[in-house]
Amino acid sequence: MSQSVGAATSNQGFEVLGAVMAKKQQNQEAKMATMLVQSAMQSVEQVQASSPVGNLGQNINITV
């Protein structure tokens, strides 16, 4: 009988360990997603900062 109790306790320990590891993985994925979004926002800000203001010089007339 003590073996079955020990086995049940061991199984519960593994379940808790699995849940803890899954939670850590979710947290890591959330951090990576946040970093990806921040990186994309920085890229957009750089493009917007370098874009020309107004229409001056955007049209080129070529006659042949």
C-alpha cells in the first residue's frame, strides 16, 4: 500500500513540475513576442523619421 501512495505522490510531483515548466515557457514566449513587437515598432519609427516631408522632388519628369 505504501508503494501505491509513493507512486501517486511521485506522479503528482511530475504533474506539478510539468505545470511549472509550461508556465516558464509561456513567460519566455511572451517576453520574446514583446521584444519582437518593440523591434518592429522601432523599425517603423525609423522609416517614418526618414521619409520625406511634402511632395517636393518625388516626381521626376522625363521626356525622350
